[in-house]
Amino acid sequence: MSILKLTHLNVHFPTQDGVVKAVNTVDLEMANGERLGLIGETGCGKTVLGMSIIRLLQLATKVEGKIVYKGKDLLKLSEEEMRKIRGKEIAMILQNPTTSLNPVLKVGDQIAEAIQLHQGLDKRAAKEKAIEMLESVKISSPEKRANEYPHQFSGGMKERAMIAMGLACNPSLIIADEPTKGLDVTIKMQIVKLMKEVTKRKSMLFITHDLGAAAEICDNIAVMYAGELVEYAKTEDIFKNPLHPYTRGFLNSLPSMGLKPIRGMSPSLIDLPTGCRFHPRCDHASAKCKTEHPEMVEIENGNYVRCFLYT
Ligand code: SF4
């Protein structure tokens, strides 16, 4: 049974320079207990997609399509109904804990606040639960740490605190947005290991540009480019046999694969290329690729790709 199903999701928002078409006709389904990686370069729309699921976008944003969570279309819920789901049913672990944590509140109190709000515990019980959560993400001396402020935490510890906060209300679905961003290699590996451990038997949309982290944690991977999905496959298939030229280029740009960057730049989401959005950077582009837009097609075993090389 699916826990989340996005159907023809479009998310566009106005800016002074024009309309940003951040998410375009995205269809995506997550099974209960699945950990799905959403990968792509910075600015491809993946964070906006994650934020749209819990409706945390600015008011002027136009969201169209369906976001069905456990049978309910979240786009049809009132803000009050949505508030009950946010944090309790669906939790988001935001990127950049330095700006996401409140600098003037003790870390334990921030976690306890979320617990009080969603679980109806009194202040003392919520604080005790917050300490337990800090312990569960392997923060040593959790009682002492719960009474410290964010500036007293290292980068890795802040990330752990964010994970503790996300998990505090035992959500059914976690949306983790770049939890390893900006961390050094050793700390990153620790956080990846922790995320893998604490999300066992949970459903998680893991948004990242870090393919290594996604490979370690996720069952399936969806690749996003210029606001749309271009490939979806089981994690091992993506690594063994990437199909889309962008996925192949993205893999080749990893340090372990020789650090060969994809030529050119990602297009602006305000002014998307005609035809295949990847054609200005693709070594296989034909005349058709410049004018016609490829659809996502199933290749085999539930793996999908958007590229004329396969149709
Ligand atoms: Fe390259 Fe054409 Fe495939 Fe786009 S459709 S990825 S331009 S070959």
C-alpha cells in the first residue's frame, strides 16, 4: 500500500524575474516503509517538492495536482487539518540546522515543544522524552546537552538534534532535506549511518545531491533535473546501469568515478529549454531532442526513464 502518491504535481511561484517552474508534472509513489532518494543538482526543484508535500511554501505559490498521503489529498485539507499532520504524521528534517534551530532556546526545550504540541504531554514529560530522543541519536550526556543552546553544539551534533526533533513524534513519513549538506566527510558518514539506523521500518523521502548517502540509505532513487523526474529505479540499478544521460553524467562527476563534471550549467527554472530539458548538455542530443519533450516510460521491473534513446 502506498503511503504517499504525487500525481501530476506542479509547483510554480512568482519572482521579480518571472515564474519559477520548480516542479513540473511529477508522478511519484512511495510504498509504506520505503526509503526513496530524490537526487539532483542544487536548484533542480527537489527541496521545493519536499516543502510542497507539507505545504510549507509561500502563499503565492501555485501548487497543482494531487499529494495523497494515506488516502487523503493534502492539497484539499484546511490549514488547521494540515497543522495536525505536520510534525506528527509527516516530519521534515530541514537542511542547515544552524538556521533551523532557534538560537535563543535550549535544544532540549525546542524538541520538547514539538512533543508537547503533538503528543499532549506536560512540560516535564516532554522534556524527558526530548532527552530520550537526544540519546537515541547518540548524543552523549543527553541531559546536559538538552540544557545547552544551539551555538554550544558542533555541526554534526546540530544535525543529530534536528533528526531527534524530526523523529520525536514518531512520524509515519519523514522528509529529510539534505541532512548531510555542509558536513565534513567523517561526520557525514556518521550521520548517514545514523539516518539509516533510525529510519529502519519508516518511510522516508531522502532529498540529497549526495549519491553516496542515497546509495547507503535508500531502496529506490528518483533523479530530478530542471524541475522534472528523468529516471526512477531501484538503487542498485541506478548505480549498475544508469540509463538517462544526466544520471550517467551525475555518477561520473563523483570523486570515486573520476570527478568528470557534466558540461554546461543547469538551466534556469524560469526559462526552461524547449524539447528535452537536458539537450543543451547532452552528448546524445538529436534534432528531435531540441523540439520534442520526452515522456517518462517504463523500461523494465518498474524502472522508468525520460529519454528518446529508449523509445
Ligand atoms: Fe539526451 Fe535526447 Fe535523451 Fe534528452 S532525450 S537525454 S537530449 S538523448
